[in-house]
Amino acid sequence: MNAKEIFQVWQKAPNMPDYLKKQLEQLGQDPKWIEDAFGQEINFGTAGMRGRLEPGINRINLFTIGWVTEGLARLIDEKGSEAQKRGVVISFDSRYHSRDFAEHAARVLGAHGIHVYLFDDLRPTPELSYAVRYLHTFAGINITASHNAKQYNGYKVYGEDGAQMGPDDADRVFDYAQKITDIFQVKTAEVQELRTNGTLELIGEDLDEAYLAELKTVNVDKKQIKQNADQLKIVYTPLHGTGKMLYERAFNQNGFVNVYPVASQSIIDPEFPTTKKPNPEYRDVFDPGIELANQVNADLIIATDPDADRMGACVRTKDGEFQVLTGNQIATLMIYYLLVNLKDNHQLASDYELITSIVSSSMPLKIAQDFGIRTKTVLTGFKFIGEEIDRMNKEHDGRFLMGFEESYGYLFKPFARDKDAMQGAIMFAEVASYYASRQMTVLDGLNEIWQKYGTSYEITSAIEMPGIGGQKKMTELMAKLRESQLTEINGVKVSKIEDYLLQEQFSGKQKQPFTDLPKANVLKYYLVDETWLALRPSGTEPVIKAYVGVNKPDIKQAEAAAQDYQDALAQLLK
């Protein structure tokens, strides 16, 4: 059937909720919307699926949630009775319909006799990752669209290791989902029936206590914190999301008692009314926090995104203003502090390992190598960091120290296998207290690092390509860049190209294999002025991510140069 015919089937569906009927009537006036919403199935992969909260097979709604959950249920059935008994743990965030989607997923799984652990209220994404491991479930489901705008929701599936499900099983889930002939007839069981027969089990405080106990192990110098934390005032905002559930207990139990919540952003609200996008990389999300910080004389603002897997920070400058740090700058401060602490306590060893992604800053790698520890670069996606942690554990080869991605994701203790904003928040608070003990600001600390290792600056942008033709355009652009290789960018010569899809490296006319990583649709360019740039189509959003990293004599020159390169990439991809 074509898009219009599928749209008409949805119009006649007998079990369509009233709010979806209303959207079908209103949005269905636009033929372009019909083509986009019904012209193709929503993409599902290792990062799950994410889309606008609207009717349609290319959208997030009760029926697409049921559709993919039925695919997961059939995979679990295929694995056998042990997998069914181990079951699935489900959590959700503060977005519209998240609770309904979580319960619906539980009802679909329950109809197959698959045991379900359902959180009694919204919880951070990293707690879901932890819960999969703690409860030894076969899988986990998280209903969230992370840092996207209010119009979106999403669905992430986790494997038994607590990381996002690997490609083989994710492909099997999607294959099973595509075999469903009627999206409106996915079988569900009643919640009361599932509760009565023990198939559905609610969880909450019991998991909170276990997860919080693990968070106690994250900070590395409790004596330093006890001596200096009272000098530190922290403003914290959960950006209307799940961080609110645990932040107070997490900070307090780890010794940080001077924490001031941003009242307006501590309201659980799917509208995210104080932000354009609830993303801690944007300065506007910090505006209410800056106002509070000036009232209480705080120098540090910490923000977690709505599902509390990303953590950002805003710090006071010498002139009294506030500056938002990049994810790479936060990671630089953290790894330097951890290594200084290990060295000062005579615990530094060469088998510690830092893990990061191919599009993150090279500065933390430079620092790690200077201290003599190992480094590992993996593809974008925290599941790859989790895979490296598993490899080290199984092969007894090295000790995990820290994992990070430039997109504000950090992990220090692998009791979770996804980026963990709660871990990031209490570790960054420790970093701030360390510099306070030296009568330094966090920015003073960053400048100290730059003086030692050189100034680097990285910037990321998302070049949007929306609509049903967006994926096609992204594919064509990446193909064109492979066919006609760039020899210069912004007037500067390209010295080397790394193609992670072809797994080949190009230096002029010379070509050779260069990586043993899994294939990925990423192109990375190195320029003669020590700049690197990368292009990566997103797996969950209709955007091409553009990354730039520069090295310059000072931060002002670096920021200006990085923006010039970003502008050049934007023109290139038009």
C-alpha cells in the first residue's frame, strides 16, 4: 500500500485513541505530512527509535511502540523459557505518553508470558541500565527521547549486559516486527491480570537504594571532599526530567550538601517550558540557573537532560559572567583530575584505560598518554564503550578508569553500561571542590591544563535534513563525498581521510586499511593545520552530525577557527 492508503487504514482503525484521531484529522489535511508519516516505517536500530509524537508508521505512538515490542517479544520467545523467565525491565521519562507507552510495552510482553519489571515512576536512563544488570534480565526498555524537544519521544532497547542492544539482536527485533501484518492487532494482556499472576512486578525504591549504593563508590577522594565541599555551592537543574528523582540523595550521600535546585526547572513537565530544547549543551537552559547562582553566590551550575544520561555544566568566569563548558572540556578536566589523584596517591598504573569515541576530543587522550595509561578509541555510541569494558573484564586485560563521548556522556564505574549523568554530576562536583581547595575556579583549572598540553577546542553541529527525503539526501551526500574526495576544507589542505565505512585511509593517492572497528558511516578529515573534522549521519534523528576539533595558541583563536570550519561544512552539505 502507498502512504495515502495506509493513512486511510489508520483513519478507520477501531481502537484509535481520541487524541490520535484528532491529530489524524488535523495533520491529515497536508499531503506532505501524510507522505512523511506513512510513506515508510520508522527506523529501528541499535540506538532504538525516536520520532515525533503523532500517528503514522514513521512516528512514535501507541501502535509503533506495540509493534516493536511485539518484535522484541518474538525474539525472546525464540531464545526460550529461560529468557522469558529472566524477562525485561522497563523505565520511562517525563515526556508526553511515556508512562502509557511503558505500560503498553509491559502488556505486550506479558501477553507472551514474559516476566516484566516495571518502574513505578520515571527514572534516569542509567538506572535502567543498572537495573538490567542487577536483576539479570534478558533485556531492558527505556521510553525516552533524551534531550530532544517536547514533540518527540523514543524507545531504546538494552541487552543483558546493560548496554544498548547490539546490532545482531536489534536486527532480529526489527525483522520480527516487520512480519506483523496488522499493527492494530498486536495482542496485549490486562495489567491487573499480569499483576495477579505475578508476570508483572513493580520496582522502585528497592532499585533506587541499590543504585545509590553504587553511586557512593564513584568519588575517589572522600577526604578532599569532606575538607573542601563546604567551600562549594552547586546549583542543579534536572531540566524538568528524571534527574529530580535521585539528585538530592546522590549529592548528599557523597558529601555535597550545598546544592540549590532550580525551582522552575525541578517541575516534572513534558512541555519543558523553560527551554527550547532540554539539552545541557545550550546556554539558554542555564538561564534560570544563572539567576539562582547569582542570588546564592554559586560558581557552578550542573544540568542533567530529561532522562539524566547527559550532564552539562556552566561555570563562573573571572569577570563574574557564566560560561557553558563543552562535553570535551568537562571530560578533559575529569581525566586530568583522576590521573593527578592516582599519581599523588601512588596508585597510577599503566593498565588503567581511558575509552572515548572517534569524534571526541584528542586532548584527554594526550593527557592519558602523558600519564602513561592506555587509551582506546571506539565508534560513537556508548554501547561500544560497554563492549570494551566487557572485553577487559573477560580477558583480564586492563582496568577501566573512564569512558566519555563529546555529547556530554561520562562513565566512571561500570555498574551501569550507558552514559550516566548522576556519576558525571558527582564527579564534576569533586573536580570543582579540588580546584576550590587550591583557590582556583574550574576555568582556572582548564587554563592550567591548556598551558601544559596546548589549547584545543571542539564544536559539534547537527545539520538537519528532515522529512521522508532526509535519509535519502544524507545517503547521497555521503556517497558523493566518497566519490569526489575533498582535497581542502575552508582553504586548508586535507592531509588524510579516514573512511570508517570502507575501513580505508587515504593520504593523497595512497590508500590502505586502517581500523579493525565495525563499519560505520563516518568520514574523518585531518588538515595540515592540525584541525580534524568528521561527518556522521545520526542513527535516530534526520541530521548529519558535523564535528570540528582545532588546535590554536589560545582559546579565542580556537573558538573562531572552529566556527569558521563549521560554517564551511554547513555550506558543503547544502
